[in-house]
Amino acid sequence: MRDYEIETEKRVAFIKGVLKSAGASGIVLGNSGGKDCALVSILCKLACEDTLGLIMPCCSEQNYGQDMTDAVILAKQYGVETRVIDLSGVREEFLKAVSESARISDSVIANISPRLRMTALYSVAASENRLVAGTGNRSEIFMGYFTKWGDGAYDFNPINDLTVTEVYEFLRFHNAPPSIIDKAPSAGLFDGQTDEGEMGVTYKSIDEYILTGKTDLASLEIIEKFHRSSEHKRRWQALYEAKS
């Protein structure tokens, strides 16, 4: 297990350094009421008093229910400023507009919400001299379980090297709300959705594979397939380079 007191000090110093380098005066992040944004909120607040968490419900009833409740509980416990931006109406209008010109799949529709949230975050950040904090952990990044140019877009990420198992350990170190630690990880893209259910593999198996290179055969096949197919998400855009 990591020494989370030292880990906290190092990550707080990292965040302060990023802000100073950018000449930014504050931070904004999406507060979905989940484990990752909880940890990032805690670290960012320790590094910068002017940390803002945006709660951005987008169609799913879960967004307006338990997720919002947990987000508010977290914000109050750690003194993080909170604002709500309801994106449900925007999503419906956007979906209607795009559907008039293209046939879009369910997976494409699911990715609209994260991209709208990214747009909201950067709109606030640009208006208030803030940087956008990312909330993706090592396990999700390895699996490509994030939306390209959605929750995969940010100015800095203080937890990208932490597996899900380590995120939970870190949250317990900081006495995070039990309701956040105990609930099933979910992106909240649609009602009843869970990360592990959608991927078909547990985070325990993913973390085991990342740290040891080993896991059960069924999980191994899923993990390697996800990792291969999502390689493009972990690379910058392909750029043409003229050769002399």
C-alpha cells in the first residue's frame, strides 16, 4: 500500500505547480458524486482554495438522484464550491439536430453527455481563469473506458497513475463519505449503468493485470481486447510530418 500522506503532499505540490505555470487562479472539475472526482476534489481543494465542482446532470435519473446527493455531501464535507449546470435540455436539442443529418448509434449517443460536460467545464474555466482538472484513473485509462474529447479532456490529472483499488484506499485515508466509497462505480451515462457491468470485467481483475500482468483467462481476453481497441485514445492526434 502507498503512503497516502506522502502521496497527498506530492500531488498537492504538483497541482500548485501546474497552476503557477499556467498563471491560473483557480480550478474547475466535474463533480459527479463518484469516487474519482471525490479524490480529485479533495486534492485540488488542498492545493487551491478556489476550487469549483460542477454538478452536471444530463438526462439520467441517477444524475438527479443519488449522484447529485453524493456530490453535494462531498462538496460540503471538504468545502468545495458547487454549481449545477443542467445539460439535459441541451443534450436533447443537440441529439435532435445531429439526428437530422446522421444515423447515430447508442454508443455515440452515450458519449454526447461527457462531451457536453467538457464544453461546460472549459466554458467556465476560460471565463474565470481556471484550469480543468481531470478525474480519470489508471485502470480506466488502460481500458480506454472514457470518452475521447469528453472526460478524457483536461488540463491536468492528479490521479492518472492510481488504479481503482488505490483510489479507494486514498479515499479512505481522507475519510471520504461512505456512500461514495460503497456504491458501484458508474459513469451515470444511463440508468442502471455500471462500469464493471458495461465492460464485463471487474476492476479487481483489471488492477491485478495492470500490476502483475496476470489474471484469470476470461478476464484477460476482455482486458487485452479493450486495451488494444482503445489505443487511439491514449495517443495525440496523428499529425503529418513533411520529410525532406
